Amino acid sequence: MERRRHHRMHLELRCAVTAPKKDRILVGLTQNISRTGLLIRWNTVASWLPRPGDRLVVELELPRTDDPFTERWLCCRGRVVWV
């Protein structure tokens, strides 16, 4: 039974995740995204992984425009709900 309130779109975007109290950056790939959340798959095995309740900063690399030299990133803050 699907309990999500918002539709999820399957979208793979490169992302970087940091926690305010950690000095490490995790690099991953989004699997899906919605208005209220996203699912990230980690590209490497990390010594630190977010836990439920952790506050994070997530930077998403947006699709390129017609200008190949322009990178676009979306920076968001959030909280881990489940792992």
C-alpha cells in the first residue's frame, strides 16, 4: 500500500551530501525525488552514513542547459527520515 502524499519521479542526479557537524562529503546519485523527499544511492562505501534524525545539506547537480559551460546546482537542507 502506497502511503506517500506526493508523487515520486524517477530522476538520477549527481549529488553531494554534508552534515553540519561532519567534515566529510558523501557523493551519490538520486534514485527518485518528490516535493518532500528524495532517495539517494551512495556511489562508494563510506565510513560515515547519515542516520535518521541527522540534518544534512544536499547539493543536486541539475541537468545542463544549452550552454555546455554552465553548471547548475540546487542546494537544500533537510533531515533524514529513514535509511
